[in-house]
Amino acid sequence: MDRKILTALFICLTVTAGAVNIQTHYASLEGKAGAELFNALMALGQNHTKLSYDKIRADKIKIDIINGNVVDIYSNCSFVPNDYCGSGTYGECSCYNREHLVPRSWWAKTTDDYDTYALNSDLVHVFPTDYLANSQRGNNPLDNVVSNSWTNNAGARLGRSEHFGNVTAFEVPDEYKGDVARVYFYVVTTYRNVQLNLANGGRQMFSFSGGVSTFTSAARQLMLQWAEQDPISDKEIKRNNDIHNKQGNRNPFIDLPDLYRYLWGDKINQPYHLPTGLYLVEELNFSIETEGLNLTITTPSEQMVAIYDITGQVVYMQNVDEAATTISLPRQGLYLVQVGKQTTKIIVQ
């Protein structure tokens, strides 16, 4: 084929971003048990980018959105990203806000302390939820509820606790019980050096001794029950991948489904061994199209895009959303394109 015709052709490629190799990512866990395994998980979890609290709203961070709708773990309300609550009081399904699954009063002494903790903006445990359901949950412990005082359209309930005696508890919908349990597994390992029981609610869920937070016996029983009742879902896997692209770490209890058994279940204190064979988790698909000196990038969610020329000079760097973004390149040649944490080479002719 004539070279002039070839270079004039429209070039389109789809890049499947490099997957996460589980054996490599979690190599520090191999063969460990007991306190060593807990400490390895804490080091792994805390090695992430601390985001600003303002940035982690669903309408800004662009996670917890599927087919244009915000995924709410407390209700069946239908929200679009712009339905974020302002100041004021709202009824059911009016708007959504941010929910810390492990409430801030449990680990921060005052409101001024919030931003001193990475836990405040850790996406793994911050979810969009219906304003009213979030208000009903408050700082109450999580549990199965045996007598309702409030319920909603998804089956979330507030009422008398099954496991914690004569206290009020909040029960999440059945569809998300496993999701919540795996978040709590992450928090009590990643932040085991943070006191998580400064207030009521937290005192039912966690104990703190020797500088280490652990589950109370009743909370451990509950979290094991919920994890087994509700297996890992595609939504959890997608969210885990999205969080990795935003803050650089993962929830290992989603990637390694039986890990919790070695910490709190029937294999406690046995050495943990990573799965064998090729075990990959895909992070991100994105497409790049070039025509002349124009390069168009399409991503499934908001991502940081950086383009470098062959000398290492930055040609382009900024966040792009899920819509197609067209960038004009200065000249023909070889370029390095970085989308999120993934990099590929493009030759523009």
C-alpha cells in the first residue's frame, strides 16, 4: 500500500489497560498469619493518595454512577449526579449526600479533627446515600433489626438491635450487606491503629486496646454473617477498580474473597496463601482515536490524562470526563499517553 495513503488512513485502537496482577499487588500478604497479616494489610491499605473531602462527592469524583444514575446503598431512590443535597432538611428520595459507613463521631474527637484523618475521605467507606436514610442511620451501630421504628423502599430499617442489647441499630438492605461487611473488614485492618470507638455506636462495633482496634465479638459475628449472606457483586468489583484509579489502593476483601476467613473466620491464625495461576483484575478500558494531529480519548469515567512527547515534555495534562475529548498535537511523532495509572504509546504520522 502507498505510504501516503497509509498515513492518511484514520487510525483507531482500543487500549485494554494493564490489569492488576493479584499475586504481585498482594505479594506482601503471602504466608503471613495473625498479627503479621493484619500489619501487612494495614501497610498496604494506608499506602494511598489522600483526596480532599470536597472532591469525593459522586458528582465530582465520578464513581458510584452506573448508566448515569447514582448507586445508593441505602435506598431504591433514583438520583442523577446533580441531585447532591445542599443545606437544609429533605424528605425521602429528594437528594443524596455522603455517608461514612464508619461514622466520623466514632473516630474523630471534634469536627476540626476530620481532615486530619485519611479515613475522612477514603472512598472505600464513603458512599452516596439518600438524605433521609442517611439521617436515620445517624451514628447508630449496624445490626439486624428485630423491631422496626422506621423502614424505607429498599428494606433498610431502624429499630431494636439483635446483637447489642437494648440499643437502636440500623440494618442495611440485604443487597448490600456483604458490601458493607467487606468495607468494615477493610477499615478495621487499614485503620487498626485508629481508635474507632470514641462514641456510642462505635463502642458496640469495635474495641480498642494496646493501640489496636478490633471487632467486638458481636460485631465480628454480624460481619461474618453478612459477608457470607451476600457474595461479591459486579458492582463491588467495578467500584473497587474505580477507587484504585482514583486513590491508588484497593479493598483486598473484594479481590481475595476468602481472606476474611484467615482473620476472623474458620481459618484464623493459619498462614494465608495467595491464589495460584493467572489471576488478574481489569482496571480500565479506554479508547484512543487519531486522525491527522488530532487525538480523541474516551474513558468510562473521569480520569487524569497526560501526554508526553519523545523528549519527555508535557504536551497535555488535565482531567477529562467520560465524554470524548479531542486534543490537538503539535507535530507528528511518538507520544506517551497516560490515562489514570495506565500508559500506552501512540505514533502519530
